[in-house]
Amino acid sequence: MPVMTRDVLLEMEPEEDEDEDGDIGGVPASKRPFLAPHPALPSSLVLENLGQTTVTRFGALESEPDFLTPEFEEFNGKPDSLFFNDGQRRIDFILVYEDECRKETNKKGSNEKQRRKRQAYESNLICGGLQLEATRSILDDKLVFVKVHAPWEVLSTYAEIMHIKLPLKPNDLKTQSSAFGNFNWFTRVLRVDESLIKPEQEFFTAPFEKSRMNDFYIHDRDTFFNPATRSRIVYFILSRIMYQVRNNVKKFGINKLVSSGIYKAAFPLHDCNFSRQAEDLSCPNERYLLYREWAHPRSIYKKQPLDLIRKYYGEKIGIYFAWLGYYTQMLLLAAVVGVACFLYGYLNQNCTWSKEVCHPDIGGKIIMCPQCDKLCPFWKLNITCESSKKLCIFDSFGTLVFAVFMGIWVTLFLEFWKRRQAELEYEWDTVELQQEEQPRPEYEARCTHVVINEITQEEERVPFTTCGKCIRIALCASAVLFWILLIIASVIGIIVYRLSVFIVFSAKLPKSFNGTDPFQKYLTPQTATSVTASVISFIVIMILNTIYEKVAIMITNFELPRTQTDYENSLTMKMFLFQFVNYYSSCFYIAFFKGKFVGYPGEPVYWLGKYRNEECDPGGCLLELTTQLTIIMGGKAIWNNIQEVLLPWVKNLIGRCRTVSGAEKITPRWEQDYHLQLMGRLGLFYEYLEMIIQFGFVTLFVASFPLAPLLALVNNILEIRVDAWKLTTQYRRMVPEKAQDIGAWQPIMQGIAILAVVTNAMIIAFTSDMIPRLVYYWSFSVPPYGDHASPTMDGYINNTLSFFNVADFRDKSRGNPYSGLGNHTTCRYRDFRYPPGHPQEYKHNIYYWHVIAAKLAFIIVMEALRENQKDLRDNCSGRKCSLTLTPFQESMGNSRVFAKPLPGPARTPSETVDEDKPAAPAETGSGMAGERGMPTAAMVQFLGP
């Protein structure tokens, strides 16, 4: 194929400034360090050929430059074909646009401008070495599909530019047999069918170099680059090809063309229909295999085919499903222990103190003080009978054991995942991925400032000065802080709602328990307030989530991170910080603030000088925290499944109904994929975010809800298959991307793990009644404080409720018109204070100080446990818990990765590095010796001197 040597750009005149797509670069062309690919040149010269383009100038709309356009071909009637009409050139990417001549619009000038930009872009693609073929839609003649093929010369040039690692020779090292090999018969039923999904062949790899092409394992040039790699390379080119210059500013990239409507879509092709194998024998049918062995409901019990997922969708999606699967496996143990603790509480729900609450001669005769001013009545303790029974289920000794267990579990999960992640890095050849990643096109577009690199002493281009960077950071931090304060304001609004509506429910609902009304058993003022506030809180959370997602993306775009990994990490931190406050703030309020600063009936504490602070039930706020977690966690799971399953299915169903008239026609593969939904580059980000928020619910507040791991386990088993079903059946194929690990989510989980130990210790100490009950059982039920001969829980309720003289009420509540239960001289309230008439009346008694001492001691013990976890993490960061390699692997380092430049000899350990000499580019690596030792003699012989 003759190689074109020119690029075509449109230069617009000043009168054509009205432009729908806006600027993505906004940088003068003279300062734009842009990659202008030239497949005829060596890759080293390609990188130097920056910003050197030939611009075709024209003024009037009628005067058109000499565009190179793709050839139009009719559909050849092969619906499963992945090739051009000649059957030789593989389709690596599809571009879809609506023919401007057939658009139903009156904006003729706008259509003409869009057509010229598209033609300039396609012309530059052809000049860059790509081959294009256009075909009209079978179902809608306004649509045109442009098929893109990258020939060998383009693929090999850009593989070197992108430092893509490719096979050198098959891996001949012996693999270490598993220690559990004798149990293969047990796990065989869980594995995928290896007769259908065959294990991938292992290779030694190295960054591709055209000058050493003969050293690579090239049996067939058409298959040397697999479809995923071909799509990556083509997308890299499409993202950097320019199409217009206006006011000396260049515009570029397929993303901007799609967002501005010039193209309708751009995507790589699925290789076949998910429900049946392709008729073409050369088709690998990987999509069909993934659906059958991974996404189909009948495969829900099977292990995931991670190698095939990684091969078809790329390492980024592969590592997500590997992490999700490992997290789900670890949840199995936590769920079993949680269910055991729940059953222990359920079998003991008729605990002694619950019986006292429900007993008509104990709880039925205890008159409780009003919980608000003027409108709230006196009430009998036994109206909380049912809630006290439920509280026995969750606030039992098993909950304490489970909280300690989860503190250990979360540490083990994170450390074992690090080992698994290291194995995947080794197996999937992503150990040195950071050296391969290229800057984002949006970052490159704004690199106008020249600075001197302090290490290499060479000139580099950056998008803004140090002062400009500081200003951007300050603005972004201010925006994030503003939205966090907005969330806190919404939480305060929910608190005010609680305080207000509790008064209404207290006035309207029954004041005593008659034992015959089933509705009255469950609907108390506290329960009604808790449930309605939790529902409203969930609705507010969902609304704020929708708004902040767009705000976080805008802030991150303004920051302008350098690489896609940096971009996603920055967005991850912002989104999680917001979600953390949004989802967990109400739970933190109930757990650690509600009922803690209420004073006593004679001296209540007021919010905003008007609203009296909320009080907990006589049994504490743990049951309300459980209710809050259940509603938010369950509601979030239901809402997410509706979004993830129903919405794509309904959209695709509507799309099929619109094209029902052409349903009898045979449609090509690219047209079938076009009618699928677009997942978007941040689609996986939202999947991670959903799971990390769930991880927070499972760990941070598990002391109040031991069934949380079970719910998370069931949800995740379904989530894996739902996500698999979406990817294989409802969404277009994503552009495969590399990923070394789960990114910023790892330190986020580590932070959650540390916080989880603290929050669960605080819940046990300050929210649960576990420690006051233990103090009473061992100290205050027996002499010298108690009257029982041996430790017992009898009399616990009477001992933990203090007396208050009704005559001591403040004016705001004296003369309560809703007393409802007759005239009373005293009432009871939840606190440890001396009774009226005591020399220290209404001061904290000795029981209070014993309880405080016990709570602090418990927190110290849990903190010591956290420190032990930290020591475990520190030890596992070193050699003790590092990935164990075979002697062969230790002798040659990573058996899959060669980081040294192929032409040169390996450096011995005794050689030194001249520090005055500029370091070699990081992309070429640091030598085969690396960190794990020298290469074997066989590999030195293979690589040559």
C-alpha cells in the first residue's frame, strides 16, 4: 500500500466561529506537542515528528480541499463477518455517522461544517496509514458505518511507541503443582469446561521493537496482534488524529467528534452473537463462550474464566472481576460466622432484660418521662416490648464476638488479595505497566509550558506552571469541600425532621400497650420516626449522588490529570469522599451522637435553641442503627439492580422495536453492535464504587447488623453474573485497557479497614448496651452494690433507669396536658444518675463511672488489636508474605516480562551506573536482571549477546 505523507486540517475563517463542539485543546498549533503518526518512519522519528502537519487552507464553503475518502461497499450478506468485503483485512474499529445529506434538519451550514470536519478526519486517518471502508446501514439508510483496519506497518510502529509487550517464545518453565492437587475431584465441578475454554499458552514477552522483529514469536502476521491489542492501537491513533485548526488552535480525537455529534458512535466489534456460534470457522467465538460459561444463569456456581475475560475485554475488566470474585469468596466465611451470631441472638431473644420490659408488673408499671416538651405524654415502658425482643437478637454476646472477628477478617482479606493481585500481575504480564502508560490526549493538548526536568535536565512540556497548578488545586479542593458541606446540611435537615416528627408521632400514637392490637406492637413513636427518616434519607442520598457524579467529573477534568490512571484515581478519591459522607453520615449520627447529649428531663439539651435532642429507646440506639443500615443497604442494592439490569434491557428492547420493520433483513455484525448500549469509559468506575460502598457497610457498622455479610454475599453472587450478562449481551464491546491493580480503591479499602476497627469498638462501647449489661452482671448485681447472691441479669432494667421528680420539670414541660396515664410524682429516664433527694441528685452515680471505665478499657483492647493488624500488614509488605516463586522464576525474575533493551548485553550486579549520565527512558525498562536476579543461561543464549 502506498504510504501517504500528508495530513489535512480545516482552517476556519473568523466568520465561522460559531462551533457546536467547542475546544478540547485550546492551544496554539505552534505550541501543540502533538503526535503526528507517520508509519513510514521508525518509531523514534515518529515521536520527534510533533506538530508537523500540512494544512489545507480554504475560505468559502464551496472550495473543498482534496480529501481522501473511504471506499463505499455494499454489505456482502455475511452477518458474522469481521472483515472487509475482500475477506482479508480484519475490522479493528467501527465509526458510525449520519449522512449529512440525508439529515432531517434545516441547518444546512451546520451540516456542511460537520461533514467537512469528518472528511478531514477520515482523510488524516488514511494519511496516517489506516485503511477505511464504508457501508450504508441495512435498516436505516441515513447511517453510514466506516470500518477501520490497521495494516501490519501501522500496528508494528505503534506497538513500539506504546511499549506493548509481545511474545518472544513459549514459556518452557515447569509450573509448581498445587498443594491441594489431591482435591481436584472436589473442585472440578466448579471449574469451567476446559474442552470449550482451553488454557492460554504462556509466553516470555518483551516490549516490541521493530529492529528486533525476528526475535519475536511471529508465525502469522495476521494473528500476532490479537483483536484486543489491535483495538487498543487503533483507539490510540483515533484519539490523537487532528481534524481542524481554527485561530491557530488544533482540534483532535474521536472522543470530541462523538460528543459533538459528528460521529454517532465509535467502538470495536464483538466477535460473534452471544447466543450462538458464528458460521465463520475462523471466528474464535469468545463472546459465545463467555456467555455460556460465565454470564448464563446456569453457570452461577462456576469459577470465572478470568484468562478469557482478560483476553477478550482487557486487563482492566479482568482485574475487576478477579477482585469481585475474591471478595465474594472471602464474604462466605464472614457470612457463615454472621449467621451463627444472628442465630445465637435469635434463640436468646427472650433475654432476661427483655422479659422485664414486657412483664406487666415490671415494664407495665414503669412510667417513662416525656421525650419532648408540652406535646409528648408520659408513657409505659412495655410499649417497647417488641423492639426490646428484636434488640436481644442484635445486641447479644455473639455480636461482640462477631465484631472482633470482622476486625481480623478485613485484615486477612486485604492481605490475601494483595497476594492474589501479585499473582495476576505476574500471570497477566502487567508488572511494569506504569512504564507503558501514555499521557491522555487532553493532557497533551494543553502542554504549552516548557520546564527543565530536575532529574534528566531535559526540557519537558507541562500544561500549567507551578502557580497555575496551585490555583487549580485550591479551586478543586474548595469545590469538593462545598459539596461535602452541602451533604452535611442535608443530614442536619434530616435530624430536624426527626426532632419535629417525633413530637407528632408521640402525640398521635397510643401511650400504652394493651397487648391486643398487632399494629400497636410494632409501631411506636421511635420506630415510626426511624423508618420514615431512613426512607427520606435514602431518597436524598440518591438525588445528591446523581448531581455530584457530574460535578466530580467536571472538577477532575479541570484538574487535567496526566494519564488515564491518574484521572481515574483522582475521580475515585473525590467520588468516594462524597459517597462516604453521603451514605454513612446518617449512620454515624445514630451510632455516636443520637441520645448521647440529651441531659436529663430537668435540664434537657436543645438543638438550635429550639429542638430538644433525640433520645434513644431504653435499650439504646442499636436497633435504630440496624434499621437505617437495612433500608439504605437494601434500597441501594435494589436501585442499582434496576439501573444495571432493567434500564439497558428496556433501552435495547425499545431499539429493537423501532427497527422491527427490518427485522427480517440480515444485518451485519457492526449494525447489531451499534444498537447495543454504550458502557462508557467510567462504567467500571461505578461498579467499583458500588462494591466499595457495600464493603464499608459490611465492615464499618457490622457490629449492629451481623447479617450484612450474608446480604452482601447474595448480592455479589448475583452482581458477578449480572455484570457479566450486561457486558456480553447488552453493551458494546469496550476498548480493552491495561491495568496493573485496582488502583486507588486499594488504599481506600485499607483506610476503611482501619476505621472499621474503631467504629465497631465505638458501637459496642457507646451504642450497644453490651458493656453496661456486663458491668451490672459482674459488679452491680452482687454485693456490695447488688442484693443477689450470684451474678444475674435480674433487676437490670430497674437499675439502669433513673428517677426524676415531676415537680422539677422546667416551665416548658410542666403541666403536660397529655399525661394520659394519670397524675404522677416521679417518672423514669435512661441514664445513670442519683435520684431526687440525694445529696448529689441528678449527678452521675458510681454505676456510670464503672461503665465509662469499662468502655474505655474495651476501646483500648480493640486499639491494640488494630495495632497488631498494622504490624501484620507491615510484615506482609515484606518478604514474609511476598509471592513465592519457583527456583526457575527466582533465577530469571518475572518469567513473562523482559524489561531490558533487547540489543544490549545484560548488566552484571557488580557493574555500577554513572550517575552523571542521563538515565535511559523509563519505558525501555531497567534490565533483565531486574529485582529478582539474572536471566538463565538458556535465555541469554536466546536473546543473543
